[in-house]
Amino acid sequence: MSADRPPRILLVCTGNTCRSPMAAGLMRRAAERRGIELEVASAGTAAAPDAPAAPEAVAALLEKGVDLSSHRARRLEAPDVEAADLVLTMTAAHRDRVLELAPGARDRVHTLSEYATGEASDIPDPLGAGLERYRETAQVLERLVEAALDRYLQERGRPS
């Protein structure tokens, strides 16, 4: 992490229209509530560039006070990984793909679940499953993002 910029956290899923933008929005909110300057981005391993967030993702997060309406999907590229201080993926397969792109980033790339809780588990994709599934996913992501931010701050000697 460079002293002249805030820390950068990158969240990664497949299409960058559901899980990773939801997690990024929740991470931004968590940092803001704690008064922490943090750059948060998201990308997808197979994203269609400029696709909007899924309407159900927008609706589920709006219920939590997070607006994803302006989100546009981005495809994951090696420079995204290189620029990040921490990369959190939704699944082990996403983690493996990130490491294919940037093998030197191994110490900065983790699944969100494993980084947050120490337990490896994938976050299922809610795509096509309806608003209630997106709400459930948002609940899981909210809990994991809060725990991940706690760990990140503790590792850097900052109070959470």
C-alpha cells in the first residue's frame, strides 16, 4: 500500500452484475460508516463490459441504503489485481482465475468467506433466482464484508 493513496480492495465474481458489485457497495458503506478512506472496486472474470447491475441486486441493496443503479460491469484484468492491496473473490474458482492472471499476487488474493471467517465456502450466484435470493445474498455479503474489513484493519494496525 502506498502512503499517497488510500488502500484498494477489489471484489471479484463472474459477471460483475450481482455478487461483487453488491459486496463492493456494502464495503464502501462499511468503510464510510467507520470513517475510513478506502478505494473499493469490483470486476468479473467473464463480465460483459458496461452491463448494468442485475435489477434484483439494485433492489436488494437499495433496501440497505446502497445505490447500485450507476454500476457498470468491468472485466477483470491483471492490472486491476496488481493495483489492489487486497482481492476478495466470491468463489475458489474466481480466486484461481485471479491467480492465473497475476500469480505474484498470491498473498493478497483470498475468497471473501475464507478471509472473513477462516472457513472456505463459496458464495452462490443468485442470478435468475429472484429478489428473495438476492436479499439473502446481500445479508451474507454484509456479514462477510464487515468481518473482512475488521480483519483488514487489524492486520494494518488500525482500529476497526
